[in-house]
Amino acid sequence: MTAADHPGVVVVGLREIYALLSEVRDNLSQVRSDLARLSDRVGEADRRHAEHAEHDQRRGEDHEMRLRVLERRIWALSGAAAVAGAGGGWLASVLGG
């Protein structure tokens, strides 16, 4: 059967089908290779993200500990200042008469 025998009919030979299938196979092979590389990159990005998250958590815990130490010192100094002020006022009244 030829295209001349049947107008409007497209004839596709085995050579064209084989060439197209070979091109599809090559493209799929390239896609598979690209996916493998992307998978490796995503795995590396996930690992780095986990490391950064762990680092940030440790850093946040360290800041919390430092703030608590500062708060304790501020309260201790505030208490000492209140006692010193009250004691100084009492001492001034005793000495001043």
C-alpha cells in the first residue's frame, strides 16, 4: 500500500518508527541520568539542611542559657542595690541623728 493508492492516508515505515523509538530510548536514558543526579543533589541538600537545623537549635539553646545567667545576675545585683540603699538610709539616720 502506498500513499498514492489511498489519498489522505499517511504511510509510516518501520525505518521511521525505529528511528523515533531510538530517539525516545536515548531521551529516556538522559532523563534517567538527570534524575539520578538530581536525587543526589536533593540528598546532599537535605543533609546540609539537617546540619544547619541542628546547629541553629544548639545556638538557640546556648542563647537561652546565657540569658538565664544574665537574668540571675541582674536580680542579684538589684537585690544587693536595694539592701545597700536601705542600709545606707538607716546608717545615715543613725549617724546624722
